[in-house]
Amino acid sequence: MKIQLGDIETAYNVYGEGPPLVLIHGLAEDKESWSVIQQNLKNFRTYAYDLRGHGYSTLGSGEGTLEQLGRDLISFLEKISGPAKCVGYSLGGTLVLWAAAKRPELVSAAVVAGTSTVVGKQAVGFFRERISMIQEDFSVFATALWKDTALQIDNSAVDLEAVVANRLKAVGNGGGYLNAARAMLSLSENPITPLLPEIQCLVSVISGEKDIFCPRKAADIMLSKLSNGTYQEVANAGHLLSIDQPETYANAILSALQRKN
């Protein structure tokens, strides 16, 4: 399905029946990265959409800001799903937290996985390097994405070639990745950590045990500021939780969604 939201045509899919649940993917992914999770959450009406410039969503006038991507999520909640619980992975988790702080009436509960609200020096270097690659030589970026993906996976049985192929398809010409990477880079100078005390809903934080991109420290920063946050760790999983341990990850999300207080 596609719908015009502001300056972009947004692609999304819907699965299951029940209360609304919106799923927001991470950098170099698309709505299809949620397919296994959606099948395990069939008692919800799940909505997964492609971020601007990813998958089949157009880029529009990308500002390279977290605020613009957050407004896209708010538009989706207003026009498609209605007020809903939201699950965000990595960049998607950051957007969920931003939306929960800015429009609390639209986000009834939040689950954030592999997420950070601030980026340090090492991450700044990473994003700047990837941005330069896309701008100067996309073939070099494709090679780097392969290496990045390998570092985000702990399970040696995973078909790395297939995972990278799906990620490259989601990235397309790189415009959406470039836009989102700039948004993440902005967290170095303007972290959203100060917004966390404003969030009124329940927030469940999920991390991969072996995630070197968003380690436990990132979760601890969030939990120290959230008034109603809990933590779950997925064993034997790196940053790409849905690839490493899809069933365990889905169960962790389901457990988080069943929280009452």
C-alpha cells in the first residue's frame, strides 16, 4: 500500500487483527525487515512503513533531521493507524521516543530495540565516513555495508549474502540512507536524552547481548531518564536482533507490549 504523507509517498503494509501497532525500522532496512515479527504479533493490527528514501517510499525534500523523520511518524499515526503502541528498531526507536515526547496522545506505549538517544565520537566517525562514501563512490559504500552487516550479526548460521542483498535493496540509490545518517549524526550535538523525562507512556528497552553498535550503556542512559522504563536483553544477539534471534526477539517485543505498569 502507498499513501501521500506530506512531501513523500509512503509505502506500508498491514498484517493481523487487533489493537494498532506501528513498527519503525532502522537505517539500511525497510518494512520487510519486520515480516517475521509481524507474523508473531498477529493478535495486533501491525503497520510497518518504509522511512523516507528507504524501500518504496520516496525521499522528498530530505532535511537530514530527526525532527523531519519524527514528523513523518506522527503523520502516519494521525492518518493511517491512529493512536497506537509503537515499536522502533535502532533509528526507528529514536523516532518513537521523539514522537512519544512530542505527541503523547498518539503513542500509548513504546518499545525501543537497539536504540540510542545520543551518539559518541566513534559513531560520529562512522556516520561521517558512510555519508562521504555515498556522496563520492556508492560502490565503496556497498562494500562497507557488507562489513557493517557482518559486525551486527552474532549468529554464524545466518545467510549473510541474503541479508546484505535485502539491505542494499532497501537502501536503493542511497538517498534515504544519507538523509537518515545525517539525522543520526545530529544526535552528537543535540541528543534527545533530555526529552526522555517528558515521556508519559510505558517504555520498554530491548538490547542484544552482543550489540557493539548500541551496547548496554546506551540502554542505561535511557533508563536513567525514563520515569517508567524496563529492560530486556536478547541473548546471543548482535545489533540486528531480527536476523540473529528472530523468535526470541519477537517474544521479547510481545512481553513488552503486554506490560501493564
